[in-house]
Amino acid sequence: MSRALQMISSRSGRVTSLVLLLLLLVSFPSWGGDYWTRIITGVAMWAALTLSWNVIGGYGGYISFGHVAFFGIGAYTTALLMKPGAGWNFFATLPVAGLLAAAVAVIVGWPVLKLRGAYFAIATWAMAEAVAQIANGVGFTGGSSGMSLPINASTSFFYYAMLVACVLSFGLCYFLLERSRFGYRLKAVRDHEVAAESFGINTTAVKLQAFALSAFIPGVLGGIFAYWITFINPASVLDGSLTDQMVVMALVGGLGRIAGPAVGAALLYLINQQFLAAFGNTTSYIAVVGVLVALIVLFRPDGLVSIFARGRQTRLVWQLLRRAVPGAEPSSVPNPDKTKEHA
């Protein structure tokens, strides 16, 4: 009975904390100021971008170095659909941007997902380079000269657009990856693909679906980003360093964890902006990230989110100790949960 009450109180506490956080974020532009509103907009974008990479990298086990291609496809889709000749509404362009990025992921993923390890990483890097060269060479993208979009000077507009996209992305991925059969199938494919096939899982379909999901999110975010900065070119939306940042943020936050991208993106993006404000460049930031990644690999290989799972791990250790003591009474090994109850 007491354990059930603890579970209910713990769940209600998490829900309450989440609601308070959402209320804080919704009201932020009214009291946070223009500068910090832009900063939190960037945090939301990078959290969702890192989440998208985590779908295929953390949950799927495929290390992609070409994820920026989907971001760039989304950016150019929105830019092309909003130019004077087309005149689409901004919000109408976002589903198209996401679906086009997902379609490219399915087409490319069909042969590429048959590769593993470094071969897959190189193939996705080559895909991103190919997309960048196409954007540089064809006329309708403006080539290296880039494209301009209509100007919207409202900081809060892009804050809410990016926040909604981020929240919906995390909600969708949480349901699909943590609360549905699709998530269990994807993890099974990641852990042992041959065994997953022996249990009747269509591994090809699962991998393609995960790759399409991981491409849809940056496609939408790329569209929002393009309208936010009002001018795009291959250097701004197809630079390979964007993928590198997604990988590092996922690694620092926690691979294969739904909250890992949010933690890693928030920490590293804030550090990046503080270094940029203090020194005018991010050279020192790269050194700090290198040290941080080394520390994470050495002391927290599961990422920073593993710190918050310490209590659950401690309870598991005590349960294993009680089972490991031969012939011992349940009371012979202390139970921290009961100790807290009596206290």
C-alpha cells in the first residue's frame, strides 16, 4: 500500500513539475527579455534536433553523420514555398518540409540502412555532402548566394513556433519510443537484429520508419529556422558541424534516453552562447566540450540523465543484495525504502 502511494505521489510530482515548467516557458517572453527569449528559442531548436538524431543514433543504434541534410531540406522547402512566386503561408510549408525530408530519408535509407557502423556513418555523411553540392549548384536555390525569406521581426513568434515544435516532437517520440510496440521493436533491432528477425520483426520496415521519423523533425525545424533568420545558404543550413553538435549533445545528455537530448542541448547551447558573448568566438567552447565529453565517457557513460536515475538504481542494488544473501530473512538486509517510511 505504501509503495503504491509512493508511486502515485512520485508520478503526480513529475506531472506537477512538468506543468509548472510549461507554464514558465509559455509566459517567458513576457518577462524574460528579448535576448533570453532568443536564447531559449535556440535551446528548444537544438533539443528537438538532438532528439531527432537520438531516434536513429540512440534508439536505433545507427550513427548518422548526415542528419544536417534533413535540416537543410526543410529550410529550403520553406524558403521556396514562401518566395513571392509561390506565396505559401508559413505554417502550411512546415508539414511539406517535414514530409519531404522524411521521403528523402526513406529513399536513401532503403540501401544505406543495410550498412552498419562506420560504413553507415560514411554513407550518411556523403548524403549530406551531396545535398549541399546540389544546393550550391542548382539555380532555384540561389546557389552559394542563398535565398531570402519574408521578414518577421517578432521574437516571440519564433519562440512559440519553436517551442511548440519542440514539445510536440518530444511528446511524439516519448509515445512512439517509450510507450508503444514500435519502440520495443526498434530497441530489439538495435540490441540484436538477427534475434529480432527470428521473433518475426520486420527489421527493414522498423529501421526505415525510425529513419523517417528522425528526418521529419529536423525538416520542420529547418523550415522554422529559415523563416527565423530570413536568409539561408548552404553554409548556414547544410554545414556538417550542425550534425556534429547533435551527436555531442546526445552523447552528453544520454544516448537512447528521451530526456537526454534536452539536458545535453540546454547545457551545451548555453555554454556556447556564453563563450560567444564573452570572447566573440567559440574556439574556447570547443576545448570545453572536448573536456566535458571525456569526463562524461569516463564517469557517466550513460550521459548526464543517468544522475537522476540514481535513486532507482540504488533500490535495485538493495533488492539484489537481499536476494543474494543465502537463507537470510528479509529483515537481515536493511531496506532504505522502509527506513524512510519509519523516519
